[in-house]
Amino acid sequence: MAGFAAIFAGPGALQAVGINNPPAFYLWAHDNKFTSLLLLHFVVGQIETQLLSTGAFEVYIDDKLTWSKLETGRLPSADEVKMLVQDVMGPRALFDIGQEEDETSFDS
């Protein structure tokens, strides 16, 4: 988000934080907003993909490790996540959560 804001803010925003001579790539990004935002989106997506591929994905419920990508070698499916929650919180856990969401949506 900071990258998007910096591109739209322009050189004046950099001067406000003490950068009087913005780098050439920043001036290019500001002049070519669409291209630079698209490029930023893809670069951030690649970084996110790399971080997820390291195996650092674990699910904890009540401070108890219930899923580890490091141990299983894969991410859980949606059905597996539902079963994990139900195993720890009981068979009606997901139904009760859904009921709370439905009740709050009628109040607004």
C-alpha cells in the first residue's frame, strides 16, 4: 500500500520527508502510474508467492498446532480446515460462527 501511495503522492511527498532529489525510477513511476502500479502488483505477488513456498504456513487453534505445511508438505484444503476447526471446537462450531455472521448482517 505504501508503494501505491508513494507513486500517487508525487515528488512533493518525498520532499516532505527530506528527499529533495527523487531517484529517476520514482519519477518514471509517477509519470507512468498505470504501468508502474501494474508492475508493483506483479512484483509484490511474486514476493508473496516466494514467501508461501518456503513452507511457513501453520494453523493454530487455541495455541495448539493443528496444521503445519512443514510436516505435511502441502496446504490444507477448505474441507480440511473445516474439519480441523470442528475437531477442536466441536461439530457445531462452523454453524454457530455462520449464525453469528447472519445475525449481525441483519442489524446493519
